[in-house]
Amino acid sequence: MISFPDTEKKLKNRISNYKSALNKEKKEYDSINDRAGKRYSLFALYFVLNDLKKSEKYFEWYKEEFYGDVGEPIQKLCWALSLYRMDKIDDARYVLADLMLLNLYVIPRLLGQDIKEYDIWHSSSAAYYDYFYYIWDEVLEAISKDDRNWIKEQYDSFVFRRIRQRHIEIYGQLQNVEDLSSRKKLLEEAGSFLDVLKP
């Protein structure tokens, strides 16, 4: 894993380099492939820098440029907390719930809860228990007590508990369902969970 910048100057330089690389790719190919995942790393870099104005500008660019992108857990964590710090609570809750369903282990492990890997179908490598280890120490250190309290409040809320439980049930069933129409039906239900939290 690439080392994380350890000074504000290095953070700003890394952000500038990544943005330039993405813009260059867009200019040359009229689209951005970004196999290295720079678009995700920028969320962490901006979060640790805690420049909310520039973060917000980047988020808007990302949403336009990568419409429909599934994203990844560390990105969602930094995005949700940045939105929370911006006082965009509804948007923050939505992204936090998206993180929870993308990886069922990141939030409880962040909160210090004892959790074991569920006996369910994991749809990607980003959904597994060990993904937590990819979170940079600098990101974890930048999460304040207030941030953690807010995460816990949301995670323990009725709506989060309800969609989490049904998500676990569905992905448990998907381990043994081979019929394509049945799988599609279950995945469509799982894909609708966030609708209740849409801002």
C-alpha cells in the first residue's frame, strides 16, 4: 500500500498530482479509467487535510465524472464524515449507510466492537472482514470523538439496524441460490435498501 503523506504540504502535493493525472487522462481519452483508484484515495487525502470547501468541490466533480460508480469502503467512510462535518447530515447518513452495506465490518471494527465474519456471499473483495486493514492510520487518527459518536448513533439507529439485518439475510441466501431469476430478485431487493435514506 502506498504510504500516506505525513505533512500538510505533502498532502496538498499528492492531491494536486492525483487530480492532474485524472484530468490528463480525461483530456487524452475523453474518459477516466483510473485503474489505480486515485479517485478514491482523494477522499482520504481531503479528509485528513480537512479542507471542507475543496472537499465539497471535489465531491461534486466526482459525482459528475463517475456517475453510478459503486465506490469503495475507505472512500465512503471519508466521504460520510466529511459531509457530516459540513453539516450535510442527510447526505452523510446516506453515504454512511452505503458504506455499511458495501462492507459490514468497517463500522463495527471502527467502533471497537467484536464482530466475526458473516457466513454470507461477499460480492467483492471490498466486502470482506480484512478490508479494514487497508484504512490508513492517518485516516483513523483523523476521526474525532464527535465523528465516532455520530457514526455509532447512526449505526445503532432503527433504520440502519433494519436494513443491515435484511442485507445479511439476503446475502446469506445468495450463497445457496443458483437460479438466476431468484438471485436477481434478491439482489434487486438488496439494491433498494438505501432508497429510504435518499436525501
